[in-house]
Amino acid sequence: MSGKRNSPRLNIYIHDPAIRREIKAMAAQRDVSISEFCLQAIHRQLAAAEDISRGKEKDLLRSAIAKANRFRTRIFGKKVYRVSSADLIHEARESRDHS
């Protein structure tokens, strides 16, 4: 019982009595408290939002890769350069620092 007293609280105010009755009925059907039912719904919503966010990140990454590939093809055509970009960056930094 002492664990519940120390648990963080979140108050949700529901102004529509019909929604409150629906939540109460759904919780009863699942044999859980209203708090537990709401917590489960919040967890599902957060997971869905995270999945959407990850999907958007993947879409942005795919888009950036496609854009970079179009740029590379436009500038270099089918030429393949065997130079390490890390080496080029290192070389440019050295020449800049020694100037």
C-alpha cells in the first residue's frame, strides 16, 4: 500500500459524462481499474506516436540518401572514386590549419 502513496499522479478531467461511462464500462469489461485502463491507453498512444516518429525519421533518411545519390550521379556520373572522404576531410583540415 505504501507504494501507491508514493506513486506519481496524473489527473484527467473528463467533462463529458458519456465518455466517463464508456471508459468505466470498458475498464470493467477488461476487469481493470479506470486508472489502469487509462494507463494502458496512454501506453498504446505513446507507442503509436513513437512508431510514427520512427517512420518519419526513416522517411527523412531515405529521402536524404536519394537526394545525395541524385547529386552524386549528376556531378560525377558513373565515375567511381576510391578516395576516402575521411582522408579528404583530414587533408582539408590540415591545409586550413597550416595556412
